[in-house]
Amino acid sequence: MNSKFQKVSLLKRPNSRTQFWYLRWFEETPEGVKERWKSTRKVLKREAEVLRSQLERELEEGGGRSQRSLTWKQFQEEFQESHTRRKPGSTLKTYRTSLEVFGKLANVRQVSEVDFGCLEDFVKSRLKSGAAPATVNRDLRHVRAALKWGERRKFIDKAPDFHGLFVREELKNPVVVPREDFAAMVAALKSENLKLKTASPDWWKIFLYLSYYLGLRRNETLSLTWSDVSLETMEVRVMAATSKGRRERMVPIAPEIRNLLQQWKQQYPSAGLKSPVLPWDHDSYFPLYGDWHAIQTAAGIPEGQHYVPKNFRSTCASDLIASNVPTVVVKDFLGHATVATTETYYINTKPALRAAAQAREVYTDPGDSQANNA
């Protein structure tokens, strides 16, 4: 029986100290699909690429192509490894989650089995499990990106059409966290009855303040190191690799925030510049939410009305706009790609609208006593 193979990949071998490039491919044998590795003994990628193309031609001529030899799990691993050096870790984690969920719910074994019907069934199952439309659409976008990549790499003939699969999302106004609720959460950190599992009350205090007053995203907050914090100039630097928009930005901080960070740093005198401001030793952010909800419960916020971290970000932007801060400044403060994003998602501008209404003098008829006496 002739072996059948997949596209040959050019990779650095995991956990290897050698500088050589390796060739990796999958063969279909009587015992099942086998993973193959072969060293090119080349350090320069362009030289190794020549050997990759040569091996691929030899395998194609000797055994033919078999797109069905690549399982969904193998395809997912190929996609992840191909993007490891090109995308931030947080993005890769999201891709991994979406592709794994799709593999389980769609119940596909081979990547070539994925078609429109399979995708439609996945959407139904995902919604039935209680996932929000935004979550389902995120998973679909990631699966689509992976399949488009597979088409370009010739792992599949053609990626299926995703038209009509995305779920309509309701456009809701951003949730604004009242200052009273924020203060209650901070006060709850001192409660003796509060049981935290993932971090200390002081850790959570810093997290709450950075999220609420700087509008930092969850990943941006947990990715900060002390080299990103300047207590002298009162600025926090958000690195491009940790930002959703892949743009570095400097966020000014108030003296009160500077003092909180200074007190927090003094608790860890051995912390270096590369040390994280908020150490997080977990593989994902899921453990964060147990403490997050425990704090809100201790603060007296009803169970069905708990906030999520991104509500702190929308509150920050809404408060800035309501304080008549120019939209373009809010855009830079929050790290939005365009002003349109700021205008679309942060519309809690009642104080600003009230000021606009009072900015023009209203003409009243001298004979209208009611208007003049109002």
C-alpha cells in the first residue's frame, strides 16, 4: 500500500536546541496516520525551503495526495504552530478555544468533512448550550480564518461558504458601573467573610482601580510589568503585543493611582522591571471570575446584576465623554482603532448633552410671561 501524505511544513523542532530547520508531514499508513519529522540540516530558512519543496514533490509523485489524512486535531495543531510567532499569546488562546469547541460540538474527524451543514449544526448546538451570539460569531470567525488558511496551504480544496451562518447581535448600550457600586466592591475587599481563591485583596484592589480608571482591557492589565509603569511621570505603557489594536499607547494616571501602585510595589521589594505588576500564574483567565463574582456578592450587588470586567472599560470611556473630553482623546486613551468605535460603543453622554442644550441662549417672547418666569 502506498503511503499518502499531507502538505510538508517547515518548522523548528519543539524543545530542540539545534538551529536547524525541520520538515514535518503526515503519512497515511496501514497502522493509521503517522507524523514524520526530518532535519534539513540547514540554518537558513530559504535553503531549507528548497528541501521542503523537493520533498513535497517526491512524496506527491510517490504516494499521491490525500486530504482526508489530516484529522481536525492535527489541522488545529498545524494552524496553531503556523501562527505562534505571528500572533500574541492571548489571540492564540482564543483561537485554540474556538477550534476545540468546534471540534467537539461539530463532531468532525477529518478537516475535509467540514461543510456548510456541519457549520450550521455547530451554530445550533452552540446557541442551545447557552452561548451568547457574540461568542458564537467569534468562534465562527476563528474557524473561518483557520479553514481559509487551510485552503491556501492546500490542506483542503476550498473553505466552505459562511454566508448566513452568523447570528444577529442586538446592539445594546454599554453598561455603566455607578461609582457607588465600584466603591462597594473596593470596600468588600476588607470584609472578613470574603473568601478569595486566586489572588489577595490587595491584588484585586489594583486590578479594580486600573480597570475602572484607566479603562484597560483584562489582558492589558494582567500583562503589565513594572518596566511599563513610570511612577515619576505618572504614566502606564500598554505594549502593542498585549493590546487588541496591536498599538502601543501611554496612559496617564492620577496621583491617587500612582500612590496605590507605589504602595503595592513596596510589598514586593525584590520585584524587578520585568516582574508583572499583577502576577497571574494560571493558564487561562477563567479562574479570575470566581473571585470576581465573590467580590460583587460581598459588595451587595444582586446575583443577576453582576458586572464583567469590560463594563469598567465602558464606564471609563462614558465618564470621559460625559466630562466633555474630546472623542479623539478618548480614542487614544482607550486604544481604539478609530473614533467610530468610540462613538458607537460609548454613548452615555447625558451630562454633555445637557451642557450642549444650555450652550445656546433661547429666545423668548417678551410677552410670554410663563417662558420668562420659567
